[in-house]
Amino acid sequence: MSVIVDVVMFYLGCVIAYEDYKHKEIWNYQIFFLFITILLSAWIQDRMFNFLYGGLIASVINLLIFCGAFLFYKSEQYGFGDVLIHICIGGYLGPNYYLNYYAITSIIMGLIAICILLIKKTKN
């Protein structure tokens, strides 16, 4: 049963990523189905505490980023759908793995951004 839930979660994640890329928005019903699927996975695997605590940590971190980006740019650059997606990811991974995931992806994205800036600088 757990494998089926994982496959459904992967499919929903791919659908959300495609819709976000194609239309630049994330639909609430997709996030709702992803959240329910992750909740079902946590319930099957008896990981409800990790689900709740990971979602809480993800929500605090991403709401701070959402508010900070909105105050800095005066418009929505980091959408609330992104916050909801991270809450789902935090619920799925749990608190410890979510913090590791967030740190690693931040470092990788920072390195990619530095490479892009260096490439643009050498072209000018």
C-alpha cells in the first residue's frame, strides 16, 4: 500500500511541477490531493508526529520567506502555493530530513546562481 501512495505522490508532484512551469500558478485542488496523499502515507506508516512537526517547520520557514519577499519586492514573487508545497514536502520528509533537504537545495541553487552571474559577467 505504501508503494502505491508513493507512486501517487510522485505523479501529483510531477503534475504540479508541470502546471507551475506551464501556467506559472499552482492550483489548490492539486495541492489538496497531494496533502491528502501524504497524510494517508503518514497514517499508514504511523509517522503522524513527523508529518505534523515537519509540516510546521516547513510552514514557519516558508511563510517567513513569503512575507520577506513580499515586503522587499512589493509584489508576490514567492507564492502561497510554494508555501503549501513546502508544507507537503515537510510533512512527507519529517523535520530532520526537511531541514537537510532545504539546506542542500539552498546551497545547490546558490552555486547555480553564482555560475549564472559569472557567465553573464564574462559575456558583457
